[in-house]
Amino acid sequence: PFSAGAWSGPVNIAALGANVTLTVTRSGVTGVSNPFSVTAMPQGASSLWPLAPTPGNPWNNDLLPLEVGVKFRAAVDGSISALRFYKGAGNTGTHVGHLWDSVGNLLATATFSNETGSGWQQVAVTPMVEIHADTTYIASYHTGTGYAADRPYFLASGVDSPPLRALRDGEDGGNGVYKYDSTCTIPPCMPDLTYRSSNYWVDVVFLTP
């Protein structure tokens, strides 16, 4: 249904592809969405935001190079097969995704390719990285042209998308996290600073055995 000019109902898309757009017409008025990609979620896969929501603030105009991320845990052992992030229209250039453990060990690096102008972007993690239940990890990406940021987001609650959970502020330090290149000895550095419980809209694809 429409509300304030926005469609909030389900949409059935018949095929996978890049640069997909949706056209909706009501009462003689036609609206066309921004282009986005449609990718298949592997059977048994989970994500923190499986419905791919649009952030309230899709592009924060911060042009200093930095790493932004989200802390998460899984309730069971499994593997990270891909990294995802929401890209606002002004967030151009090359983006590199990273997966970290809670003490700063870099577990995976993957460069996003064939990005759309905006929307959720995804890159495969090869080889997949095994993670353990009830252990904190950080999914992040590097950008120099801004980022999505909703704040405060994790102040009062986390996000449950079983078996994954994005942590509430205070469960294991603050969430989300960032680190500017200017404060990092040799980038990339694990994002370990927080500001107003921000959600930087970084996600994973998690596979269970």
C-alpha cells in the first residue's frame, strides 16, 4: 500500500539481475524506483537484514576515508559466505569489505564490484570464513565518499534475525563502529570507535552446515 507517496507492501520479482527498477502507477501518477540488484540468497542462508530495508539516512556526506561496521553474533556455528552494505547515491568509488574478530584479527577481505548506483551491494567471501556461536565479529567496509548512518539505532535494542543478532549498545562495547584512516597506522584497521549508537548498515550472508 501507498503511504505518503511510498510503497510499503511486498513485491514479487521474477528474475535475478542488476540495475533493476520498479515502476508503480496510481491514479494516473507513475513513480520509478532507483536501480538495484536482485541476487539469490542461498538455501539455508541468513542475514541481519534479510528484507533489505532502506536506511532513514542513506548517505552521510563524510568524505574522509574510514572503515564503518556492525558488531554481530550467531547463535550457532556456521560460515560467512558474503559481505553486504547499503550504498547511498553519493557513495561512489571503490569499496572493500572486511570481516574481523573482536580482538582485531582480519578474517576476510573482499572488493565489491559491479555496484549499482545505490541500494544493497554484495560481494562473495572466498574462501568462506567459519565463525563460532556466541562470539562477537565485525562486518565492515572501507569508504571515502560517505556512508549510510542511522543514529541512535542500537542504543536500546539490538536486531534479531535468527540465528544472527546485531548487538545492542553495551552487549560487547558500543555498536556500530568506525575508524578513520588518519587514526590508523596501516589501513585497513578494525573499526573500534562508536558514535551515538549508529547503524552503518553493514551485513553478512551466513550459512549453517
